[in-house]
Amino acid sequence: MNYISTRDTAVKVSAASAIASGISKEGGLYVPENLPKLEKDDFAALCKMSYPERASFILGKFLGDFTKDEVDYCTKGAYVGTFDDDKPAPLYNLYDDVQILELWHGPTCAFKDLALQILPFLLTTSAGKVSGGKKTVILVATSGDTGKAALEGFKDVPGTEIMVFYPSEGVSPMQKLQMDTQEGKNVSVYAIKGNFDDAQSGVKRIFTDPEIGEKLNQNNMLFSSANSINWGRLAPQIVYYVSSYCDMLSAGKDLKDGFNVAVPTGNFGNILAAYYAKQMGVPVNKLICASNKNKVLSDFLNTGVYDRNRDFYTTISPSMDILISSNLERMLFEISGRNAAKTVEWQTALKQNGKYTVDADVKAKLDELFYGGYCDDEKTKATIKMVYDKYGYLCDTHTAVAISVYEDYKAKTGDALPVVIASTASPYKFSASVLSAFGKAPSNDEFETVNQLSELTGTVPPTPIKALRGKEVRFNNLCTPETMDDAVLKYLNIK
């Protein structure tokens, strides 16, 4: 299994090289040269496996230069003893055939744990094969959840340094606290004066700056990424969609006509993983893309025009406050027939003009695969309250967006196929916003707000959230998008 670049199909590297570098030198994203297929017998076998075993089976098909022992080492290290009840991705039956795929039972209470608990194992194993002993410097732009999950995954991992950049006013108080109190000798955290797109663009700029790259090389270092631009981040997300299908089969669900998947997404990686699972043989029917008020993705799916020239909104679902969706590049590459020239054309137009329009045949394929919808803050809050009042289930502000958009889809189309709705975070990561959905005023103290929400709903806050109380704030760094380069070199002690 080799990997090619979305912007130059002549580029061909091993899995280890793709994971270790994170992004191709010309700025393209790595994708598998060929997608593996799962057959009926494969699913029958997977149904009998534990989650770590399923992960080994599936990821082994993508990691052609890893031995079976190396793959097993990675999956067991990530998924054994790390998640609640050793169940990283359980399904919760909300009502009828509506399943909530709970992806927040890991150490940071967000879906990013499913990928970022295994990425350090994948990355260090990859680096051992291709980096020649260089230290790996991981740069991360985050809209909230990736940052903490990456910091937790990579803290004190030998041979690595990790720097996280988050928008100073664009994350929840709990997300900010999780990052700013992070332990570890090899970690650094910076708030930036800007939004997530500024942070993401800055990281990409640093990645592809030849002068900075040469400075790292002279100091026996190399860059990698823990964002979902890194295939090592995206591939583990495919596993939980395959796993949810197997769990439904094992529960006797009637899936002869397939099932739908609804995903709240801003950077498109989570729903792209569901697309890849579909291409591998999981019978996903419609991919329901749920946006918040920053609805650049749902607008694109409905019109074929991607236009980031619009107002940016800070919402109560901040992990989706994104106008430049990196992983959409992989999607466009795939459905354009792996046309790298077209992909470059669209990405160049986006960079220069802030917008592009896809061809009619690409738009037709998008229509076949996707449904795009959005939900504003008021409807998000109404959905949180409705779901709790009607079903006794407490969800966070991102999951509520997905539930709302799914209900709109079902009402509009009459499609009542079974559905898996990705639940991406614990409600206690956004306790003030969730509490306000019930008409209650949150306390000025974040942990008192957590207590208020717990008492009101009779739910128990996750242990990692409660453990933050009283932790020392280690980081209060602040930079601008333009000075991110200086921050990186200063942290690495490179002149």
C-alpha cells in the first residue's frame, strides 16, 4: 500500500513516509493509491472481534510497510485500558433505528481521542522506519478538541515535540483549560489572535516553508502533523464507522438496504472517514453533513460553490467554527476521478480568490453521496432540550447540530433508513452552553457550572473533566498568525 498526493499523483511514498511527514512537499494531502475492500466474510469475522482487533484488521490493510506485530502494538497501546469500559466507540439507541455513536469516552472526552491515542504509536513507528533518527516536531492547529487530544497523546513521547495553536476567543472555557494545564516536558501551547482558519493556514505555511524546513533539518528535526491532514489521523476514524456497522449487525439490525450516517463537521475529516468506509464496502447510503452557522460546507454541497468570503461566526459549537475545510481536498480529488490538476486548480482559486466552483459532473456525484444542512445556536439549544426531555439523553452542542440536521433530512426526504449519528464530545466540555439550553444561567466558575448541569440532569461528569479542577495553568502564550513562525523557532531554540 503506497500513498499518492492529491496535487501530484506522480508522488508515491510508503505508509510510514506519509504518516511521518504528514503532508506532501508541494502541499498536497496523501491518500492511499488503492482503497482496500472489505467482503462479506471480512465483516463476519470483524463482528466477532474486540475494538482493538477490528482496528488491527482494518489499519493493517493501510499499513503496508508495518509488520502485524507493529500494527497490533499500535492498536493495543491506543485502545486497551484507555477508554471507559474498554469500549472506545459504543452505540446508544436513542429511539427506533436512530443510533448515537458515542466517540467521547477517551481521556479528553472528544472524538479526536479515537485517532490521537493511536497516532503517537503510528508516528513513532513510522519515524523509526524513515526519519533517520531525527526528532519529530508536531504542529497542530485546533478549533478546540484536536489540541488537547494531541497534547495528551504525545506528552512525553520520546523523540517528539508538540506545539498547539488555538484561537484565543474561539474555544470553550473547558477546552482552553484542558490545553493550558497540559502536563508533559515536550509540549507547548499558544493562543493566537485570530480564528481557527488563521491557525490552520499558519501551520500549513510553516510546513511548506523551505527555509524553516532547512533550519529544522540542520538541527536534526523534521515536521509532522497531528491534524487530520495527516493520513495517520484520518485512517483510525474509518475504523469506528466499520465497527458501528458490525455492532448493528451483531444486534440483529435490518441493514439490507444500508444505513445513513450524520456527522457534525467543520474540517470534513470525520465525515470523509465515513465516505472511505463506504468505499471499502460498508453499506452507507447517505452521508448527512451537519454544519453550524458557519455553513460553508452545507452551502457548498447544495450549490457546488465553495466560498469562504463570508462572515465568520463564533458559535456554541466552536469545534465547527471553520471556513476552510482541509479534508474537502481529499474528497474533491476522489470524486473528480483522482484528477490532481483539477484539485490544484480549485485549491489555488480558494487561496487566491477565496472561492471555487466544481464541475457539473462533480456536483452530481456530491448530490448522490451527500446531504448538507445547518443549524444555528438557537435551534442547537432547542435540540439539546428536546432530546433530553423526550429521550432522557444529554448531548453536547455539536451532537445536537447533527441530530437537528438529521431530523430535517428525514422530514424533507422521508428516508427512514437506520442512521448512525456521530456524537463528538461530552456535554460537559461545553457545560455553560448546554446549561443555557435549559434556560439556566451558568456560574462564573466553570466547575460550578459543571455541578449545576449535573444536578439539573442527573448525569455524571466524566472523570477527566472533574480532574481538571485545581490544576495549574502552565501556558498563557499569545501570538498573531504572522508570528507563529517565530514562536515555533523560539520554542525549538532554533535561530
